[in-house]
Amino acid sequence: MRLELTRRYALAASHRLHSPHFDEAENERIYGKCNNPYGHGHNYIVEVTVTGKVDPSTGMIAHLDDLDGYVAREIIEPFDHMYLNKDVEAFRDRVPTTENVCVEIFERLRRFPGARLVRIRLEETGRNSFEYAGRRDGGKDD
Amino acid sequence: MVHVTRKIEFSAAHRYHNPAFSAEENRRIFGKCNNPNGHGHNYVLEVTVGGEADPLTGMVLDLKELKEILEREIMDRMDHRFLNYEVPELADQIPTCENIASLIWKLLAPKIKKGRLTRVRLWESPDLYVDCYGDGTP
């Protein structure tokens, strides 16, 4: 049986979309409201999907306490109630679009020892969501 | 291929307990879920059938038929039941979301004659679900 387990986590954070590759006017044209210099925030939902064999003694692919603990340490603690651009090192020189946040979360969770990470689905709002399942060759993104 | 998904809800109780472990180990591994009297969830089940639409009816399968299969195979068996004691297929297993989703797949796959069961998604709560794809890939 091929099974995947998905857990949903909530996190609230602010960001500003602004690229040093463009001038002020272009940033404003490309990112619109999201370019507001003071930033703005979202209630993100992170869906973490893992797969693996079901341990017959527990009936589980991964123990939820282990997954919750790992996600809390790697994602919730460093991201929740933070300004992503300034408070998360990875976004000092990378625009924290939800695409980039989604990839960053995947890279941070790929070493979860309890099961194999399949994909991250990140909801920015109830209307926008992004999914990342890693590179096809299993390598790390540049 | 077109995928058709039908959603149903059932409420059931369960308890996580492995008789091979000591009482203390059971409590440590399963935590609150080891409560001897059990606890329950409102499960939400999404069943997806894939196939080509029949040119005469425009349907992959008759949803009324799928509704009846779900009623007979899932609702009658699991709704308002204590899964450990009242669903014989789960008697020797821990009734986790993983094991219940696998069982649902095994119960439904042979009953669906038009189209092919492609996914069983079982929500235990709004922040946890398991997808079962049988032996295939998503």
C-alpha cells in the first residue's frame, strides 16, 4: 500500500517583496502592494507530506510527536511571528515570495529522520497556494 | 482521464494500544490516544475514482452507485462505531489513520466496477490526513 501522511501547521509572518535587481519604480510595478516598504503579513498554512512504511507495532508512518517537534524546531520557531526579510537569514538576499518560502521549508524538512518528505504545500491565503516536491534528481536547489 | 471525488463523513471512536508493549510503554508511545476508554473523531473521507466519461451518459461512474457503495462498505461498518472492537478487520491493528485508510482502500477497490479507485483521502481532523493510492502511484 502506498500511503502519504499530511499534517497542516499554521504560522503567521510578515514579508516584503522587493528585489535588489530592480529600481524602486520597477519594484513597485512588479510587486504592487506587496512592495510596501513596511511589509505586510499572512496567516500561512504549511502542509507537510511524508511517506514511508507503516510500522506494524504502532500503525504509523511517522510518530506525530516526532514530526510536530521537528517542524516546530525547523519552521515554526524560526518563522512564526517574524519578519521574514530580516529575521530569517535565508531571505536577507532572496525575495520571500511564497514560492521561495515553500522551497526553503522543503529544504529545511528534507532531513526529517522519521519518514521521507514528499512535498510541501504552502497556503499564503485561502486563495493562493504553492507546492514543491524537490528536484527530480533529488539534489538540492541552487 | 477524469477524476471524480465523493466526500462522506463518519464519526467513530478508537484507541491506540499494542498488547505487545507494557502499559507504561503504551502510554509513552501513544500518549493521550492510549486512554483505555477510547476517544473519537469526525472522520472525513474523500474517495476519488478515475476513468473516461462514458459517451452515452457523460459520466465516469454513476454517483448514486458510488454513494450506495460508500453507505454499505463504510458508513454501515464504521459510522458511530468503536473501531477497535466493532470492525473485525482492525482487531489486530492499531486503528491509526494510516491503517483505516488502507482498509478503506481494500474494501472499496473491488467494489468499484466503472472507473478505477485512484485515491482514498481520510481526514482524522482538520490538520491531519492520510492519502492511500493502493499499490499505484499518485
